[in-house]
Amino acid sequence: MGLLDGIMGNASRLDPANAAREYGRLLGRGEQVQAAYQLVRDAFIFTDRRLIMVDKQGMTGRKVEYHTVPYRAITHFSVETAGTFDLDAELKIWLSGSASPICKQFGKGVDVYEVQAVLTHYVAK
């Protein structure tokens, strides 16, 4: 991930095996990481059971909030591809009971179609 993408808040892809090692304490028995993305300090992880969002807080990032979203709570989502002048792609996820979506920005190195495929596979079950 480039420094500029990190500063701008754009996500880059993480290897699922590395993500499983780094965040293994969050995973349930037999839970598998399917895809993972890293922001400067934050991450979001798609497993075969849920979406895990890691939010490092404060200046040092020592305080961390782990937010779990079961796929069944996702009512709909959208993926906006990058354009000519807007080089970022965007993912929006709406949860039941919430009017505002969760929004994540992706840099040009992330395949947003892959993200959509992962969500489609688990949300459509």
C-alpha cells in the first residue's frame, strides 16, 4: 500500500493467511478468513461467518475496537468503481436498523469486484 493511499484512508488488500495469523484471536473455531483489507491502522476482514472491522483508536492505536457484523444483518450494499478523475472505489454496507451505511474507500490496487463477490456469496445465503 502506498503512503498516499494510507494517508487518504484507502484500503489495500491483505493476504488472508497473514490476516488470519494477525487477527487469529478474533476468529471462532473453524472460522476462515476469505479476504482482508488494511487501512493505515484499521482493517476489515471478511470471514466465512461475518465481517470484522478493526478500529484502532487514539494517537498510539493501543485502544482497539473490534466490530462484528453478521452477514445476515447486511440488508444491501453498493460498490462504486473508480473513475477517470476519482481514482478511489467505494464500498457501502447498510445494516438492518441503521439508516446510514458503513463506507470504506479502496485504492486503485484493490479489485472491488472481488469485494462484491465475497459479499454476494455470504449475504445472498
